[in-house]
Amino acid sequence: MSLISKLWKLDPFECASGYLGNLPGNELYLHNFIDGQFSEQHPPEKWLDSHNPGPARYWPRHLRVVNRAVEAASRVFPLWSKSSRQERSDVLLRIASIIQEKRDTFAVWESLDQGKTLLRARVEVDRAISNFRYFATYILHEEGSVRFVDGQPSTLTYEHRSPVGVFALISPWNMPLYLLTWKIAPCIAFGCTGVAKPSEVTSITSYLLGEVFRQAKLPPGVMNIIFGDGPGTGSALVKSPRVRGVSFTGGTKTGIRIRQDTVEDIGKHLSLELGGKNPTLIFDDVDFAEAVPLAATAAFENNGQICLCGSRIYVHADIYERFCSEFVEYVQKHYRCGDTVGPVVSKVHYDKIRTYLLQAQTENVTFLLSEVPTKTSGNGYWITPTVLSNVDDQSIIQREEIFGPVVTISVFGTEEEAIELANDNPNGLASILLTKDVSRMRRVAERIDAGLVWVNCWLVRELGTAFGGMKASGTGREGGAHSRDVFTNLRTIHVR
Ligand code: NAD
């Protein structure tokens, strides 16, 4: 039985982790999905390692191939770009239904691979299904723009869009399936073809996705999935002259690298969704029973490994002491390693977070909850949710994205000061504002430097709205018509 058939059938969590524990040599070989097939025949010298973050270790190994995948996507583009909307919609709906049927399998592998809880993994699989359903129907109800030229009644002007071409779709490790399908679904829907490269750290659900495409009868080559690292595979992919667009989600440094690597190819479409260091502003009129759980969820969901997490909390001076104590109590009670909290994704990431916490120690930051973790014993990469206070505004703890279960709490006096503190950061992805005052909601929300502002809520998404960041958090927006801008070329036609 092929590996894909085996993984496809292992559903319950215990069964999948038992399978991993018994793998000969503890190795799992993932093959690229190119031109509608898994390419099992390639030589083993190009394999790449990755590790399970939890105690049941295994090593998925990935193969890199770029040219064959770009070639397959280029070959089928002329045909796919002319396919009917109905055909594209049907195939996207079939993909959604197959993932829906295999929801638990996807959730189990996502949880094992990334370290997230099964509960969290299920939410993300559901969101991946919505990505396909949303764009499948969006294209059937698309509207364009027609204008009449003043003084020339017989001239009609309209906007016409055509698919851009082959896309490189590159995603990070924190929400592997959800973020990659957020790119794949519109790419296919708007008539482009693509080569998707998931993070080398978490590739298994993308591997399963290849099987979904095969079963859904997506024409070979329309979407290819390749596994490999960033500097080798990812970089070769974005630089390929036949790749006409890049939709990238990942770290800001990588985004800058991609921009540099593509600067000469001016017509290449570029959408960069990058890192965040998001503020949560808590005013003195909030209900504690709502504000505390909301701020905690925003800080610690998926172990703080979501680009949108509120990792800098600012609290009004009048409620600061009470908030700190209730927040710590709540986090201690609800976020327990091995139960409601999983391990962080990798050793490299564990070491990175630990380095920030060691730095906090040298800066005499107050650890309101938890402490610097001891070196990992090989039993998984566990970091207890950590709450810090007395952090200097200019400290790297406050300025840089830690991307783990670490939150800082600081104080503000006035509304003006709250806005200043929120904006005093190179990033501008998201922000959270907690207040009951309706006029303040608008006053503050409209002045925060962030692509997304959540007022009295967090992580609410409507797939037609713009998603993306300001400042160092990226360029371009995705979602609904914004994704259409990424994946199509726009021409204006004047007809007399
Ligand atoms: P990363 O930038 O290291 O890697 C992301 C992807 O880029 C991986 O697939 C990697 O292999 C690839 N890559 C690396 N170097 C490359 C290069 N030179 N050319 C092409 N591809 C390359 O990020 P990560 O550590 O996987 O993910 C964490 C980061 O992602 C955080 O900064 C987080 O905030 C960000 N993120 C942003 C969003 C968003 O929507 N804005 C969502 C999730 C995560």
C-alpha cells in the first residue's frame, strides 16, 4: 500500500501516533504532487528533515523539485485559464466535500505535525473547507464594472479581467492547511495554475491535499504541491521567470527577501502577508468577565503561534492591577500544557522563544506567570504560557514578534497614549480594542496602524473582506475581490 493510502486511512489520533511510533527508522517520506501524480521515483539524496514537536517523534522527509512543477502548471495554464466558471466552481466544491468527509484525518495529522490541539486543528480544517466553498461560489456571482464616457454616448468602457498565469503559493507552519488553501482556492477559482509549497516544518496535510485533488479530478498540473525548504525550493520557485505571481504568507524577513528576489521582474504579482506584534487595548469601562477571556484567547490561541495574536496588552491605569491578577488567574486555570495547550512547533522555535525569555530575565522584567523554561528533555517542546510586565517600550521583547505563548501587559493613562503605544511598533497587522464606548470604538479603531482591527472580538473573519497588514506586516490584501486583484490582470476596454 502506498504511503498516501496509509495516511489517508489512519483516522483516530492514537492510531496515527501509534503508526508513527512504529515506522521503520522513524522516517516518513513525503513525495511531491506534480501533474496529478505523487512522484515516488525520485532519488533519496535530496531529502530534507522535519520533526514532530510532541513526544511521538517522526521525521517526514521532503523532496525538492521546482522546474517540473512549474512546467506542469505552465503547460495546463492555457487550457485552465479558458475553462468555464462553472467547471472551476464544480471542482472546488468537490474538493471541499472530500476534505469535509476526511475532516478528522486532516485534523489528526495537523495536530500531530504542528503541535496544535485537536480542537484547534478541527477549526482550521473547517476554515480550509470554507475557503474552497467561498471561492467556488464567488466566481459564479462576480460583478464587473461598466462606465459610460461623458460626451460620447456611443462609447462603452468596461473592465475585463484575465487570469495572471502560474503562481507560487508559499505558506508558513502555524496554520498549514488553512493558510495554504486560502491561496490555492482563489488561484484555481480565478483560472490560474500554481505550485504550492507548504512550510518544510509542517507538510503532511498538504501531502493529503494532493490526494484530494486527485480524487476531485482537478485536471493534472492545475495545482502542484512541492515540499522543500525556503532558501532552496521556495527561492527557486519565486525567482522562476515562468511564475507570474507570488502569494506569500510568512515572516517579514522572508517577505523582504522575496521582494528583493523579484524586483527585476516588475510585472510579477506580489502579495505578502507578513508578521505582526499586535496590541490589545483595554479601557476602564470593560466587563472583566468578557475582557479577561477575550484577551487571553487572543494572546494564547494556538500557543500564541498565530500572526494575529494580541501579544502586547495595554490596560488603562485605573484597572491595571485588577486586570493583571484576574488575567493571570484565568490563564493559569485554562491554559494547561498537554491538555488545552500543545508543544510549540519545533526545536528551533522553542530555542527562539527561550532566548527572548532569557533576555527578559536580564532586563529585570517581571514574570507574572511562568518562568524561563529549562532546556527541553527530548519529550516535546513545551513552553508554559508566560505573562510579563514591567517591559521597557523599546525592549526587543516589546518590539519583535516572539510568535509563542508569551504576552506582555503594560499600562496607559489616556486614550491618546493608548493609540501612541499601539502604533509604536514596526508592524501593523492586527489590533484588538476592548471598550463599551461606541464613539471611542470608532475614534480609536480608525487611528490604529493595523490592517485588521477587532473591537470587542477577535479572529472574526468574513472571507469577502480585506485581509492583510500595514507597515512591516506586508503589502497587498487578500479575500473576495481583493484576491481577485491578486490573481487576475485588469484591462480597461473602450468600445465605440
Ligand atoms: P518563514 O518566513 O520562515 O517561512 C514561510 C515560508 O516561506 C516557508 O514555506 C518557507 O519555506 C518559505 N521561505 C523561506 N525562505 C524563503 C525564500 N527565500 N524564498 C521563498 N520562500 C521562502 O515563516 P515561518 O517561520 O514559517 O512562519 C511564521 C511567520 O509567518 C510569522 O512571522 C508569522 O507572523 C507569519 N504569518 C503571517 C500571517 C499573515 O497572514 N500575515 C499568517 C501566518 C503566519
